[in-house]
Amino acid sequence: MKKRGIIFTATALLTVLLGIYVYGWRPKETVIEFAMFNGSNWDVAVQESYSVIDKAIEKFEKEHAGVKIKYSGGILKEDYSEWMSERILKDKMPDIFMVLDEDFENYINLGLIENLDKYIAKDSDFDINKYYSEIASSGVFGGHRYALPYEAMPTLMFVNRTLLENFHLDIPSNDYTFNDFYRLCRMITLDRDLDGSPDYFGIYKYDWINAALSNDVELFSKDGKKSYFNQEKLAEAIRFVKSLESLNGNKNITKEQFDSGNVAFSQMSLAEYRTYKSYPYKIKKYTGFAWDCIPMPAGQSGNNVSMIDSLNIAISAKSNKKELAWEFLKTLTYDVEIQQTLYNDMPVASVLKEVMESKESENIFKENEDIIDSKLICHILENGSGKPKFSGYEGAISMADSKISKLNLGDDIENALRILQRQMSKYLIK
């Protein structure tokens, strides 16, 4: 009996030890940390902003057994840079993360972002040419690629179709010019109640930056070290915008006038268009008129070019799981299924040509009586001008805007630009 007890005890102990051994040597779960912010990068309201990310994670984890993607929710965009800074100071940088424009150059200079050139070169399943070229180049700095684009955002010209029809005017063709646009705005700007102030207006919220782009103006070098404000093509673009403003008696057109349907045209991002055309926002905005979108007007020296922006994702240079991070980066930015879901469900454009040109994408804008040709969005993405990503861009453009906004049509714009060029050169070398 005693012998049986000893055998039982030994067996039980052996079982426990074997269990501990097996548990200790089982494959450990690999965790990839992904950092993102909640909501939209484009300052519009979105619901379920995590849904596409969650689908990408689910797909990635199915394809990579034993790997889990972890992310922190609830970080607002305005808090994201500070949150990332705290993680960097604690040496707890996430493996892969969304990177804001204002942080991109700084992170590169600090050696915090992994150079992706070698991953692209050795990955036979990856072709950078599947992205729109201007959008793809947004992740390049100093001749090297540090990020891939996740979302694309073109700028469009909104058209109040109902107002143009009431004036018996046609929507401009996609190759319309500065002169065509001015003529339409002049015909619409009317004082119908004869109180000395126009009741209908041609344009709301059209800036000199997009006018400059469509007149073949490059404002800064790629690295942000040089500026090119002292050029006649920029003066022409500014003079064009000022001439539009003069039609309104240099009166500021309000958002309320735009919302009430009294303005024919407005510069607008695709995010604004898609958000305000979807429930529940469509019952609050723009319900009194039908509308459409066209490219920007072309200047004498340029084409119908719009600014296109992107939200990029990068890999930490300090990650010890870079290969897996690269695979997840591809799932987010390069996987057709995920990018198609992004385009279907979020107020953005896909960064992939294949998605934007798909049959499924053609139906996205076919709702009610308002139809945008999906080919137009593709054309704008293919021919647009990428927003600069150097760290001082926002400050530089804000400084330029403060000077240019004070100019009037009759001012010596060329001389003002010469002065601005000297000031900008000093600003950029600080």
C-alpha cells in the first residue's frame, strides 16, 4: 500500500513537472504594437474609425499564426504627437505607427524611422508602382523611402449644380481655365434685391495655393530648404484669386451663405464631400440643392491640377520585429481587399490604382441623383500635386498666407513676392 502511494505521488509529480516543461517551452505569442489615432486625419466626423484597422488585423493574424497586433484606442489626433513623444522618451516606441506630417522629418533626423528601401528591393511580391506616384513619393525623404501611404486625399472643386441651372449655365468641362472660371463667377455674382450687395456669389473658400499649383508653380524644394515665391506664374495665380474676390466687393463670403445654396463653387476635400453627402450629415447640410465635383481650373501656364495629401505609416527603427512589421505595413497599405474596404467605408480615397479603378469603386458615388464619375477621382490622383511633408511646411505656408491675404488686386504683387521670398529664405534656414 505504501509502495502504491509512493508510485502515485511520483507519477503525479512527474505529470506536474512535464506540464511545467511543456508550458515553458511552448511557442510564445509574438506581439506587434501598432500606434494610431482615433477619428479622421482630415478634420471630418467619422464613425467606427477602427473598423478597417480591425479587419486588417484580423486578416494579418489569420495569415501569421502566433502573431498578435496590439494597439491603443482613444488617442485623439491633437494628442497623438505628444503621446508618441512620451513613448519615445520612455524608449517604448511602437513597432509600426501612423506618422503625422509635422513629425515625419523630425523622426527621420532622429533616426526613429526605419529606411524601407531594402525591404522593397528584396520583396518580390511588392511593386511600388501600384501606388499613385505622387502619393507614394510622400513617404520619401532625402532620396530614401521611410513610409508607405495608407489614405489619399485629393482636393476638388465643388459645384452647386442647382444654382448654375437656375442661371442657365453649364457645369464647366474638366479642362476649364482661369478665364472660363472667372467668367462664370462674374455671371453668377448678382445683386437681385438691389441693396448694393450681391445676393449670389461665384466662389467660397478657394485659396491661392491651389491656384498656384494649377498654374505650374512649385513653392518649395522637396526638402524644404528653398522657396520659389519670386516668380511671375505665382503672381498670375494670386492676381486671379484677387480678381475673384473683387467680384464680391472683397467681401468675405460666409459658410452660412454657402450652406444656404447662394454660392456656385467651393474648394473642398474628398473627405468633406463624402462626409456631408452621407447620413446623418446630409440631413443637416446642403439639402437644398444638387451638387457635383470637378477638377481645379487651369492657369495659363499649368493644368487642371489639385493638391493631393496622404496619411502615411512607418516602421520604428528600434523595433526588433521589423520583418513582421513590414508584412503588417503591406496588409494596411498594399492589400487590395483592405484598401477596397477603406475606400468603401471611409471618406477617403485608396492609395492603390487597382482599387480606385475597380468595378466596385465605380458604384461608390452613384447615390440618388448625384453622381461623380469615379474616373475623375482617379484622374485627379494620377495628375495631382503632392502636399509637401517637410517639418516647417505648415509654418512657412501660414507665414506666406498672412502676407498674400492682405494683398489687393491693384497692389504691386510682383514686388510683394520679392519681399516675401527674402523673408521666406530667412525663415527656412532657421
